[in-house]
Amino acid sequence: TKPATTVFQTINSAVSIYPRNGLPNFTIGFSHYDNNNSMPKDSSEINNITNNISASVSYDFTAGVRHSARLSFSSSVRDDRSLFNSDANIKLGVLNFKSTWNIHFASILNTVYSSSEVGGISYSYVTVNAGGRFNFFENRLRFTATVGPSFGDLERMAIDVYGNYQLLENIRLGFQARYYKLKNQSYSSIFSLTAQVSL
């Protein structure tokens, strides 16, 4: 077997704009990945180029209560020149919106759109997550609960509850519970408890 050295070339760049208060923040990024081991077209060849473009805008404002909004988008295109010809075109859009109603409660609304085509196979879905973050007992108990249905090629219902409780000054208890079910399949659930002790 002929030895080969894979060369990885990576270029990352980003520009962020943070104007004065009352205006949204913007970030635009570009990444370029070039991987090549100069092997002939067989099962060991690596020869692909990926370009990724991303953009995001975030805005904090007050309308009755304090709100935070963030919209982001990314597009990744891979040109696979190897024997596998595993080209990929992946697009992702995310909208996050949080409203802080008082010191005890903040509502959360997240929406994700994903569309991909890898090796000629397309897959796309939309997920909507809604829930809230809760603080009780002078912030000793904090937990988040969300419900997130997915539509499209991924048909799933997910329910998440996680948080922590400060039992003593140096002892914090954590918990996480998750339930999710895919269409026409049985459900799955996860439950965990953790304890953190600081000495």
C-alpha cells in the first residue's frame, strides 16, 4: 500500500457589527475546507472541498417585557471529487425568541428548519420548540421545560425537562428527563440524576 499524507486546508473568516444600543447586531461568516491525500480514485482516496456561509442577526428590545430574538442561517456545500462522489448541500435556519416576564419565568420559542441533500438523498424537516425557564426559592431551583414537535421527513414529538437545585452552599443536584417518539415507532425516555459537591 502506498503511504499517503492527507493535507487539510482551512480558511475561517467572520465579520461582526455591533452598532449602538437599540439596533440589532449582525455577523457574517465564511469557511473553506480543502482535504486531499493525492491518492488515485480508489477506496482510500480523500478529495473534497466544502464551502460554508453563515449569517445571523440578534436584537434585544423591550415591549412590555424584555425580549431577545436571534435569527441565523447557514449554507454548506461539499464537492466530493473522490470515488464516493458524496456531494452534500445542507441548509439550516434557526429562530430563537425569549421573553423574560419576571424574575421567576421566561418563555422560549425556537424554530429550526433543516434541508439537506447528501449523495443524492434529500432530507428536510421543521422543529418547533416551545416552553419556559423557571426560577424558584431565590434561584435555588432552576429548571427548563420544552415541548418540540418535528414535521416533514422527521416526524417526532420530544418533551424535555432539565434543571438543578442548590441543596446546600456546596451541593447542587441536577436532573434531566426526556421523552421522544418517532411516528409509527415506540417511544423512548431518558431520566438522570446527578450530584455536584464542591470542596
